[in-house]
Amino acid sequence: MTTIDTQLEASAAVVDTPPGLLRRIVRQRQAKIGLVLTGIVVLVAVVGPLLLPWLTGYTSTEFAGRPFQPDGLFGTDNLGRDIFSRFLDGGLTLLVFAALATALGMILGTAAGMLAAYQGGRLDSVIMRGNDVLLALPQLVFALLAITVLGPQGWVVVLVIGITHAPRIARVTRSAASAVITEDFIRASEMYAVPRWKILVKDVLPNITGPLMVELGLRMTYSIAAIASLSFLGLGMQPPTADWGLMINENRIALTLQPWGVILPVLAIAILTVGSNLITDAVARASATVEESK
Amino acid sequence: MLGLILRRLSISAVILLVVSMLVFVATLLLPGDPAQALLGQQATPERLEALRAQMNLNDPFAQRYLHWLGGLFVGDFGVSTASGGSVAVLLGDRIAASLVLMAGAAAISIPVGVIVGTYSALRRGKAGDHAATGVSLVLAALPDFVIGIALVTLFSTTVFTVLPSVTMAPPGEHVWDYPSQLILPILTLVLVIMPYIIRMMRTTMIEVLDSGYVEMARLKGVPERQVIWRHALPHAIAPVAQVVAIQLAWLAGGIVVVEFLFRYPGVGQALVDAVTNRDVQVVQALAMLIAAVYVVVNLLADIVGIVTNPKLRTGGTR
């Protein structure tokens, strides 16, 4: 019976809510610009490594000549490696690590937030107080503390950025979910003795996708910034890996002599974060209008 | 209202206590022996034993924690494993230098942010508003080191060469004796935190301007200037104060990257150096210091929120 009901509801929904969230997002000019900007950088980061050494003649760690010389398209870096090769090779790890950290934070944060909202009582206050403690340390300081103990390794960076995202996501999830769990359809599911996890995943989660999408975009932007910052501090990716944050750190001493080693990765990170922020902003607007039209 | 503030105060104290446990546990997880690290590989067993006793390394964990915690209150942060010097002496000048940066950034970004946000709200939908919103959207997305490097390329290396890109004060002198070296780091921090203040100010101001009492004031013929200054602005301040506080708290951690970029001799640079050298005592002390600033600023923000909220003024609880 419930399946028939949901089918009826679904067909009714198709009739009177014309544009979905996704279409509302894409319709905005801002989102289009954002998609193009991030698209370009993602394309460079993903396809770049495949083009080496065919396009530039060098791999990203091969020595191409003397340091800081204007050889090749953009010259050589502090150790005489080809800057363009390193640039093409240096984006993928940043993107993958940022995506992993964001995914980890989203999973932990959403689960904790929904559980806190649905369960209430003691579990709620334990989770939220735990959040307060994690939020008392700035993200970067928390990351630095973890790196001191565990060393500058990729998985440490992903883990610590993901964990520091979680309480922030949990707060948003909790407030969004607590508005949903008082609805009648949740109570109906409870009466049918649907298991708790199923209620959370099938009934609560689909109703809070709007705020979660905004959060996803926001956290992705922050993850990129945080991971690039750590590499820039020399505490993320370690040499000789080609990485945009690390490149900036390695080449900034010669900013006057050979600016490309710094400018290329800085531009790429700037375009990437501005693009993802534009998309996030468009998502926020789209989900706000969805809320209003309900 | 007083009860609410006291409750909030005690929560902050408990949070800081838990954070201190978290930070202290970090030492236990670290491989190796701090005494060995200080004395090097050639140390004799007797000297090692003596130093361990001096650093209380043989005491049970709980006792070491309490000793360390007690030390924090009287300014004894332990001994740096990398240099062997007292952490408190190491950090004294650096704290002052970092405070100069933070105060400078706050003193510029708060008034400018409030003014630009208000201007933007008043000229809603016009060119000036679009420019302010667009610029703050872009700035808000950029990581701090990207803004910093852009400023360095613009003002000190490539386009104009007018400002120094690194801080270099001779030993014994203070960073603020060389104001031109402070401009770029402070400007970077201002550009990082201001967009949030502008956006929040604009949103709340628009909300307030659309409210019934502002319309009422306009209808009864109150001059526009007075409507904005007397009726609208005071109501928009409370939410903005929260955002300002969040940004100031962010500064406590955000100065790390900016100080590293400009080689500014402050707390942030010290933290990065300590992490690179795995100097746990210094990392612990700085993490606690930054957490304390962070928690206190957030506490102040909540108190401002409680005090300015008319619903709580009569002593009712939420």
C-alpha cells in the first residue's frame, strides 16, 4: 500500500513542482560561471598528468635544466624541474584529497547530526557537547596538532580535515533534521515499526538535501583551501611530489626572478575555489527558493 | 540574563578543560622520549634519568597532566624540546607581535565592513551593491595565502615594488617599529575577514530596512539619515557582532598561514616551526593559547548576543 501511495505522491509531485533543485541551480548565471571555472581546473588537474611527458618533454620530477631559468613554456623551478610539467601533475592529489576529506566529513557529520536530532535526550547532548569541544580548536591548529603527532602524511591530512568538518556539518544537519522529524510521515513510519536507520536514511535524509548540498559545496571549498594551505606550509604533501600548494612554497623565494612557479598554482587554486564558491552560492539560493515554494 | 551568562561561562571553562586533555594526550601518542630528544643520542643513562626526573616524566600520567595544567595558569609552559629554552620566554615577544597583527586587522575590517555592508544594503540592486557583493563573494572564496601572494606580487615584487614582502626586524627591536612591514600582512587579514562582515551586515540591514518599525518611522516623516542611524543600525548590530566574533576567533588560527607567508615573527610562525621540528611542548602551549583566544572571543560574542537581545533583557530564559 505504501508503494502505491508513494507512487501517487511522486506523480503528483511531477505535475505541480516544475523545476527541480538541480535545474534551478543550473539556470542561474552564477552557477554557469562557477561550473565553467571549476570545470577548467578539474580538467587540467585530471587530464594534465596523462599528457606528461608527451606535451612538455619532461616528467614532473625530472630535471630539465638549471634552476629558475626561462627554459620551456614557463621556465624551471627551484631544483631545475619544468614548471609546466609540475603544474599539470600537481592538481589531482589536491582534488582527490579534498574530495575524500569532504566525503568523510559529510558522512560523519550527517550521521551524527541526524542521530542527535532524531534521538534527542542524552545522546543529543553528548554529540553536541563533543562538537563544541572540537569546534574550540581552529581547524588549522587541530590539523597541525595531528601532524605533529602522526607526521605529515596524506591520510593524516584527509582524516583530520574530514574530522574537523564533521561538527560543523553536524550542526547544520541537526537543525535541518529537527524540523523534519516532527512531521507526520515520520510518525507514520514509526508506527509501522520501520527500523531507525531506515527512517533516517529514507525519510529524513531526502528532506534535508538542500542544506546538505550547500554544506557539501562549502566544505569542498574549505577542504581545498585547507589542504593547499597545509602543503603551502610544508606540512601536507612532501617533496618531490608535484603539488600546487607545495609548488608555491618551493618557488616563492624567486617570485621576482621566475614568477610562473608561484602564479600558475595560485591562479589554479583561486579559480577553483571561486568557482566552487559560486556554485555553492547558487545552490544556496536554489534550495532557499525551493523551501519558499513548498 | 545573568544566570544565562554564568551558564555560558561555565560551559566555556569545561570546553577548555576538555581541549587541554585532548592536547595533552597528544604527547602520549608521540613516539620517542622527550628527554632523549633534548640531550641527543650520546647522552649517558644517568643524565637521561636525571632529566626525566626533572621533567617529571616518571610520574603517572594524571599527575603529569595536572602539573602541566597548573603550569599553564602561572605562565610555565614547559621546556622546548628543540631549543631547550623555556617555552614562555620563547613566546613572549611573539604573542605581542601577533596581537599587533590581529588588532590592526580588526580595527580596519570591522568599521569598513559595517560601512560597506550598510552602503550595499541601502543601494540594493544598484551597481555599487553588485560590485561590493561580487568582490566579497570572490574574496570569501580565496584561501588566505592566495590573497597574500596576490598582494605580494601586486605591491612588492612584480607590478609595483613599493612595500616589503617579508618582515625583518633586527633582534631586540619590535616589529611595530617598522610600520611599512605591517601593511601587507594586515591588509591580507583584512581582505580575508571583511567579506563575511560585509555580507552579514548587508543581509541583516536589508532585513531591518524591510521591517515594520523602519517603515513606520519613514511614514511618520523621520529624516532618512535618522532612520538609518537611530532605528535601523542598532537592530542590525547584534547578528553582525556574532559574525565579527567568529571572524576574530578565526584570526587566532588564520594568522598561522599569513605569518608564515610574510615570515612575520609571531605566534603562527612559531607554531609552524614547532610542528616542523616536532617540538611538542611548544605546539601544546600554542594550541592551548589559540584555543583559549578562540573560546573567549566566542564567549564574548554570545554575551553580546544575550545582552542585546531584547527578549532576554527581562530575565526570561530561552
